[in-house]
Amino acid sequence: MLAMPPSAPTPAPSRDPLHGLTLEAIVSALAAHYGWAGLGQRIPVRCFTSDPSLASSLKFLRKTPWARDKVEGLYLFMRREQRRAGAPAPLSTPADGSGQA
């Protein structure tokens, strides 16, 4: 009987919320959600405020780590806000504080 070779342990899934996302997907999602003007207000860099385009933004962000960090942070903030907005409202308690509805 042939013995099966030991299988390599499967790596744990990444806990990084940006894992698997491209910079293009992040910028596209932000531009779709906020619009270029809103994106330029939140992160005031010329690639968002002066004749913005996806190509020019990607070119700038790939060369500028601090700006990319800001974009990734805004994306994570946007996702948290979307999850909060989609979550069911918490149960409310009566105003008298009795705890009974």
C-alpha cells in the first residue's frame, strides 16, 4: 500500500481587509461612492481635484506611499460606514428606563 505524502497545512485566511483588492478597485469604488469632487475634498491632492481620471490617480498613488495610505484609509472608513448603514437598528428601550417594551 502506498503512503500518501503529508499535505502542507493550509494558510489561515488573511485578516487584512484590503487583501486581494487592487488599487484600481479601491479608487474606482471611492470615486463611485464620493465622486471625484468629494474625493478631492476628503483627500486634497491634485490627481483628484484637477482634471481627475483613474489613470492619473493610479500613476500618482503608486509613486506616493503617503497618499496611497490616505486612500486606503478612506476606503476602509467608507466600508465601515456602509456596513453600519446596512446593519439592522438596535432594539430601543422605553424612555422611562423600565426595560420593558
